[in-house]
Amino acid sequence: MPGSSSDPDAIRQALDCARDCEDGPVDPSTSAILEAALAELWSRISAAPDTYVPSPDEFALFNYFLHRFQGNPLARRVVGRFWDNYQAPPNTDGNNK
């Protein structure tokens, strides 16, 4: 899979691919992109543990790996901050639900 671990499109594509591989292992290149992106994200979170709010794309990545952070108080705070600051995009499909 082309792209670097810091390329948002490559990360999104790798995440979609990994989600589609529920019944089998994720291919090594996809796994490498996701692992590197997670390491970069965790580094940013660790550098600002009380203020970092992940973007929706970052949160999607973090959420994919959330099982690794069970019981981690910093991870719990990051999830809480994301939801406290999340603003859903406006409904553009014409339905007013």
C-alpha cells in the first residue's frame, strides 16, 4: 500500500483495509502504516497529556487500537476530551433527523 504513515489518506485507506480484514490478519504493509501512525499519535498525546484533542481521523485510528489502552487513564481522558469537543458535520443528505 503506497503512502507514508503521516499521510492522512494512506492512514484512512489502511484503516479501512484493516477493518475489512475482520476474519484474517492485516497485511504487513497496512499494519506498518497503522502502527507508525499510532506511534506518532501517541507521541503527540503524550507531549500534551492534559490538552490534546484528536481530530476525527486521529480518533478513528486511536479507537481501532483502543483495546491496547484498556485501563490507561490517559487514554480514557483522550477519549473523553474527543467526545467533549466533537462536533458532528452538518447533515447534508437532505433529511432532518
